[in-house]
Amino acid sequence: MPEPASPARVVELRAVGDVAVNRAEPDSALTLVADELRAGDVTYGNCESTYSERGEPNPHSRGMVRAHPRNAEAYSEAGFDVMSFANNHHLDAGEEAFFDTLTVLAKLGIASCGAGANLTESRRPAIVEANGTRVAFLAYSSILWPGYEATDDSAGATPLRVTTTYEQAELEQPGSPAHIHTTVYPEDLAAMVADVRAAKDVADVVVLAPHWGLHFVPATIAEYETEIAHAAIDAGADLVLGCHQHVVKPIQLYKGKAIFHGLGNFVLDVPTPPNLDSPGIQEMNALFDGYAIGRDPAYPTYPFHPVARRTMIARARIEDGRVTEVGYLPCLINTQGQPAPLTADDPASVEIVEHIAEISARAGFEVPTRRDGDWVVVPLDATVAAGAMSS
């Protein structure tokens, strides 16, 4: 008789977008979603704040995102295993707070990726093992203030720098609106491809975590995002988890692999900024016509547009070292700045699912979905993926 087949090695990855806890009772930030986060065998998020009592505001940034180190304990309590630190806030309070944050995460048992004392360290993947499966995380930032990128001899994030060009839309009309084109620096793209290939040699699954995209506006995808994602998948990446934009973004399929262009805010404690009336913030708000930050007494620690209250927990099922299914659980950020999971029959859940389908279609991505209880499943069938590629 043939021997019975051995059971599959199954690992569930759960992931969220930007997290920056800064409140009197840190554990309250994630209390409504902690069970869902801890249910993952591997849980990931983007660390959007520094955690330190040291440092001064970096003159290159719009402001300083920094919190007391005790706030980071909320991440370990909620079950985070790995976090990216490649973003546009990691050097907001200088190198002292930068290194303090990496130390705090390490002491909490949370692996970090995407930032380090130099470029070699920042390019090193964070590898988490669960049920005999090794999952490698590589993080990069295309959203960088001057000096925020890691170099051979300076601390920072792994850069995926981008060139922007503007093409006059109507040839005979000077001053007409421009077509905007974005292209990744060839040397940065080549380095990322090499990193993915090297990580694939030592891990079963490779997750790319880019900090990218146009913030605040829901459906717009910059050209360079697809350039990065496709290059990473062609090199062996199995999943792309984007963040930065402060709103959920479209989902794309490519060669049977999922690209979450933006997981949205998850916890972003931002008591109404004292510099809300500064020229830099006013300029940003004017560019995005109300989608950026503002004052809302009902949301005292979350001064974002109502569309930014829609968020998700992404999920990937990994069987025998291969991602076989992805999906997401719709969540809504409440007046206390807490993400709360939604049931399938909640009108807010229906709105979020319809919103993600609508913005994905507007971006040109065909992404069929189905319900699995409260979760939404995105099929990774090869035929479906090919259709999405041709859209």
C-alpha cells in the first residue's frame, strides 16, 4: 500500500500597514484586533514611529514622529513578529532615536528589516521561521527626506529612489496638465533584485515591503510601484505588502502573486499636530484637497480624512513553502484611533470591500474576490492572475 501523504506545512502570515502607538495606555491601541493579529503564525507591520527619549527634530522633515519606548510594548503584546523600519520617519529625531528604536524592537523579540547602521545592514532580510517554513522580509523606502537613505557609512533605510519626469499632455498647449512618469534608479532596482534572489536562496517565502506611492489619494498608483513589484516577483518574491499612503490602495495580481499597493493606516496616534498651520503642512493639504490631515474633534488623535479610517489585516496562507491564498479582513478605525475588525454583515465591511474593488478597477487591475466568513479571499489562480496582468 502507498504510504499516506504527509500533512502540509501550513503557515498563516498576517500583515498590517502603518503603526505608530503614542498614548497614555499603549495596550489600548490594538486591543480590539489583538486576537486576530496573534492568530497569525507570523505577524508583520510597518513601524512608523521612532521610540526613544533622545534626539532632536531633523531639520529636513516636516515634523518629528517620536514616542516613549513603553509604547512599543503594545506591538509585542499584540503578537508582532517582524516590522519594517524603512519609511520617511526613521530619522525624524536623529541617529540616537533611530538606534534606540531598533534596540527597543530587538529587546521585545521583534525582528526588524529595511534599516540599519549602514547599507549592508539595512539590506539584510529579517527571517522568521514558523512550522518549518522560513519567511524572509525585505523592506525599502522610496519616500525619503534628504539624508534618510542608508549609505556605505551612514545609518538609514534601504533606498529605492525614484526619478520623476513631467511630459506636457497637449503638445500645442503650453502650460497644459502634465503626464507624470516615475522610474526607479537602476542601481537601486538592481540591488533589490539581488536581495530578493539571495533571500530566496535561504528562505521558502520572500515578502517585499516597500514604503512607496502617492499619499492620501485612494486610487492613484505611481508607475514606479508596478516597476518595483514586477521586478521583485520576477526575481522570486512571493508577496508584496506596500504601505505609506495613509489610505488603503488597490490590489494587483501578477504571475499568480499578490501586490497590496497600500495596507493603509492601522494605528497612527497623531494628536492634532501643533504645526498644522505651518507652511509645509499647508502646502501638503492644498495639494491633496482635504485628503491630508486636519482637525476633527470626534477623532482627537486621528486627524485624517474619513476614507483613511478604512483599513485591513492582510492574510497569506503558506503551504509547504508556497503562498496558496491571500485575502484581507476589513477593519474600521474608531474615534479612539483603534482599528476594529468588522463582520461580513456590517455595512462598513461591505463599503470597504466595494471601495477596494472600485479603486483596484480604476487602477486597471482585475481582482476577483470571494467571501470566507468575515474575510475576503483574493484567488491566486493562474488564469485569474493572467487576466489581471493584461488589464
